[in-house]
Amino acid sequence: MADQASRTASIARKTNETDIQLSFGVDGSGKVKIETDVPFMNHMLDLMAKHGQFDLEVEARGDVDIDDHHTVEDIGICLGAALREALGDKAGIKRYASFFVPMDEALAQVVIDLSNRPHLEYRAAYPSQQVGSFSTELVHEFLWKLALEARMTLHVIVHYGHNTHHMIEAVFKALGRALDEATSLDPRVQGVPSTKGVL
């Protein structure tokens, strides 16, 4: 359910694998309440929302006794769907954004086009396949489902780093800041920012 006036949306998704309630506000203040069975994902979502000044509430339960895959994937699906619904016809938005974020020795870059054409380019080579109990391959899974459901072009490049936690943290901080820029309203933009007349 979306509220175009306030650019907010709420999504509920229940399957045999996960049960997720998510609400997202584009024009927020970084107010976050996140409760999932995947602690590292909680941390990353908190970073993304606070650096993007988004209001985000997530309550997610999943079959983490198998692994974290379904929960992380479905959070990406729900967040992408909420973003797409909250933006509506995208009239007046900046549409594009690019952001670099350093995290100590690591440097990540996120480039976004809210184009209605889902695509992910993901360039990252992590020193470790795990951060605690979290599998680093799930970062790709989350980002791909986010891009797919939000229907955006998303390029993520981790230029370098030695600490896997720092590298992934830089990605989520850059994602929040790039999304904030791309979704922001520009008073100079009349209607939809596309020569096609629609996004």
C-alpha cells in the first residue's frame, strides 16, 4: 500500500519460507526499527536507512535454520517493491546518482538510475566468504532483488579493501546516500525526467 503524497509504502510478504512486514518512507529522518533473524543484515539496513535519511521499519522471520538466503532475498524483494511504490510516477525526481564512500581502508561506489529498467552490475572481491555467520554472496542476492523489484539500474563497485566487513559496510552506506540523491526532488524538473515522458 502506497501513499504518494508522503512518498511512503508498506509491503507484507508471507511465504512458506519467510514472513516480512516492511514500511519505507523516502522523505524521512533516518528513523529505523529493524528486527530480523539475520543480525548482520540488520546492521546493513540500519546503515543504509540512516545514511539515506529514510524511515524504515522491517520485521522479518525466516527459515534461518536452513540458512539466511531466503530472508535476505525476500527483504530485498520487499524493499525494492516499497521503493517503487513510494516513488509513484517519479515526477520531479533527480533520477540519477553516484556516490563514493570510504570505510577505513575500503572504498565503495554506487551508481543509480531509477530508470524502470532493472539491472545490476556488481563488482566486488571480498577477502572472506563469511562475516560472522553471514555469507558474503548474499550481498549480491539482496542487491539484485532490490534492483529488480525497484526496477532500477544499479551499479556497485568495491574498488578495494582488506576487511570484508568494512567493504560491505561501505556498499550499504553508499547505497543509502545514492538512493537519497536519486529520489530527491529537483524543483527544476518538470514532470518525469525522461525524454520518453515516462519512467
